Amino acid sequence: MAQGPNNNDAFLGSAMQFMQAGQNITQQFMEFMGKSGSQESATPPPAADPQALNALQKSFMDQQMSLWQAMLAKQQGQEQNFKVAPEPGDRRFSAPEWRESPIYDYTHQAYLLNTKFLKEMVELMPSADDKEKNRLRFMARQVADAMAPSNFAATNPEFIKLALETKGQSITDGINNLVKDFEKGRISMTDESVFEVGKNIATTEGAVVYENEQMQLIQYTPLTPKVGTRPLVVVPPCINKFYVMDLQPENSLIRFMVEQGNTVFLVSWRNPKEEQGNLTWEDYLEHGPIAALHVAKEICKVKQVNALGFCVGGTILTSALAVLKGRGEDIVSSLTLLTTLLDFSDTGEIGLFIDEKGLAARESTIGKGGLLPASDLQNTFSMLRANDLVWNYVTSNYLKGQKPQAFDLLYWNSDSTNLPGPFACWYMRNLYLENSLRVPGRLQMCGQPIDLGTLKMPVYLLATREDHIVPWQSAYESTRILGGDVRFVLGASGHIAGVINPASKNKRSYWVNEDVKNESAAWLTAAEEKKGSWWNDWSAWLKPLAGELRAPRKLGNTKYKPIEPAPGRYVRERAV
């Protein structure tokens, strides 16, 4: 794909276009932000420092000229003395086709330079607060990601090469993939035909022993000759399916819990349909963890149980425990929270999607009844990592005509759930927008004033260092809110990979520090890094709290008889 001297005009034309593209992207972004600001307020947004902006623009033009000259030198067979490298982990331009041709080499480097300029310009723009600044950064990233030359057939050399090699078959396959995804209403991230819930994922043995309109309660079959008398009740998030905790046997957190000698109960949330569109936050507390805790307590004939919540499941669980505390019920002896927010001061990029104007619109449409569609939630989470979860598949599925590979985690990621409108709106307003949960007595739930400081049981808090859903510093703030002794552990990686880090593979690492009196930064500075999975650390913490070892009981009892084998029918219901 090398270009000869006769292609100078084409090359120069392409170069000029991409130099102009950076300025156009910037101008469009500035205009967009100006319009956005005028909608919120009659006062125009403040301008960036002219001197600093002029210096940035001059630097940008100088770098563009250096890049242009380097590409001209390459076209003439001379050595390049200026290159723009992608950020670590950016694989969009890793194929050799992007460097073999001076035009495509210039195209992708000019794009990277334009993107760098846009990000630097955003940092110069004044903003009212950190949230506004983060919103600017997010919007700039969305614009830059969407404009990547890898996303378009005309500017992607991999597309052109593959189309020539396959005599157009890749184009036909790409169109077919697009049509199929259009019919499904979402981008295919994996070969969904390979997986079946209950057959090759979510296969840990057990039975549904209780169900209501909102959830099924699964009790898992013991895998050890003796189990602790005190069971473990697990509350996963309700915004996606529980089986992220039970994918394959080798990476199943649920199976690991059972293998450690725990009698495990798990809440399998129903995927709401229109008839569940009136369910509220209080309904989820009452008929979710509160019901599950009582049933587990009755089946195992104990006064107290252990409890674990993951993500929003942890927020729901902790709120439910505060309700029970207000009722005089102290039935949980230990609490484990995995990547859970109780303090919503910093909600990461998710918080950028929640503001007064947008929430008021939601409340007016679904706040009294209706559904927040699963597709809305999935699109929101995909936008947070657009290059990995959107544009990567646009390129591979539609431009290259490739069939997605089979990957269990991506199958789960595509299996989203709806949310009842009243539940979702209450959650977003009272927690995300107003951050009321952490304030003693500000909220009432199920007739009880909520004070998380009254929860005195020992707590294991896990956060993950690269979590973009629950920033670890925000999760750390729970150490100031809960009233019991807290062990805070920081895992490597992100929201999912950091949690689902099997002990059997012993990958990554985690940080521990017994002293949680300091601020988060000081905690991390003094923390000790330990190699491997946090799972074993948590298991060692839980064992003394699991009660005496006894022979395991049969699943259920005379009152709560097994209804159907795990994973049950609720988790099999798909929204999209």
C-alpha cells in the first residue's frame, strides 16, 4: 500500500483536510458547549484565558506542521523525526496498514494530535466545579472517540485491504451483521449462541427455595462435609444479572463461597416488565434483602446471618439493614460490601448522566409508573468506555464483517435488565443527586428513619482501584459512615474484573491497611500490596464469623420447599 510520487496531490490534500479537522472538531465542541451552557443559564460560560489558549493553538499548529513535514519525508523515503504515539492500551491503530501508507500514517497521527489538542483545550476552559469539568472532559472524549478514522470505511486501511482480499465478502458480511444487530436493537459483543444460562454459565448447583414478585431466593448445595451454622446471604445488583458472580466454575465467586464451607443464599432479581413498573425503592428493600434474610434465618434456624452486597445490591442491602435496625431487628452478624456507594459525593462518570433537568424529565414520564428500559442503561454504561464497548465492535462487526468471539463476561454484559421507574427515579434523586443516604435521619424508608451509623456489625469493604462506576475513594468514605469495625481492602483492576478475580488463578493484587482513620490518599500511601486475589483475604476474615461447623442441611425446609433448580427462571428472562 505504499504511495508513489504521483500521489503527492492526494497526500497533500489529505494532510490539509486533517489539519483542518482538528480545528473543526474544536470549533464544534466549543459551539456545543456554548449552547449547552445557554440552556442552563442566561449567563454565557466564561471564556478561557486568551493568552493560554493562543499558546496552546500555536503549539498545536507547530506540531501539525512537524507531523506534515515528517510524513512528506516518509513519502520520499526519508526517516521520520516526529511521531504521535497513541495512549497506552489504545489498539485502534496497531495494525501495520496504518503505518505502511504515508496517507494513513498521517491520518491516524493527525487524529491523535487533534484529540490531544481537544483534551488540553478542555483543561483550559473554566468551570463552575469538578462535576462541570468532568462533564466537559467526558463530552470531549465522546467527540474524539466518534471521529476516529478507524470508525469510517473511507479512512480505515484495514477495511480496504480486507475488502480487496475477500473480493467484497467482508463488506457483505458487515452489512449482514449490521442488519442482525439492528433487528436486535443492540451491538453484538460476543457470539451469544455459545452460552445458555443454567447450562454452561450460572451452573453452581442449588435450588430456588422462595420467590415473590421481585426476586427468587436460591440456596446452593453444600460442597464441603461441614458448613458454618451461620449462612451467607448475597444481594447482587438489580441493574444487571447476578450470574456475573457465577460465570464458569473456575471463576465463580458463588462457587468459591460454597467451597469455603458457607451455606449460601442468593437473591436473583426479577427482570421487571410493565406489570412491575410501579415498584418502589421500599418495595425492593422489603421484598428483596429483608425477605431473603428472614427466609435464610428460618431455614437455617439461627438468630443471625452474614450478608454480602455487590454494587447497588450493597446499597440496597445496607439500607435494608438500617430499616431492620429501626424495627429492633439485629439479624446480621457481619456485612461485606463489594464496590458499593453509601456516600455519593463523587459518583464518577455515571454521575455525569444525572442532573436536575434530566431527572425531572424522567420523573415526569416514569416516576409514577413505567420502566427505565434496559437498553438505556446498557447504552449509558457503554458510553463510559465507548472505544472498547461501542466503536471496537462497529469496526470489527460492520467494517470488517467479523463474527464476535465467544466470551462469557460480554454475554453477561449484553444481558441487561429494566428498572421500575419509581425505583430508579427515587434512587437517582435521593442518593445520586442529593446524597442523602449518608446523613443520619434525612431519609425514611419503610417507615423508619435511616441512620447507617447504627449498624455496628464488623464490615469488610472492597473497592477496586480502576473502578469507573464506584470510585474507590468514594467507597472508602463508607468507613466514616458505618458504625462497626471496618476492614477496607483495595483490589487491582476495575468494577468487574477487580471483583471477579478468582483465587485459583491468583492474578493481580490487592492493598490492605488496618488503619482506616486517615483520608483515602494517606490510607493508600501506608497500605501494603499483596499479590493475588482478595478472595482468600475475605474468606479468612469471614471464617470466624460463620459459626460452628456442622453437617449441612438439606435445601429448604418444610415451609420453604425447593421450587425449581438453580439458577431459576427469573434470571433467564431477557429484556433485550
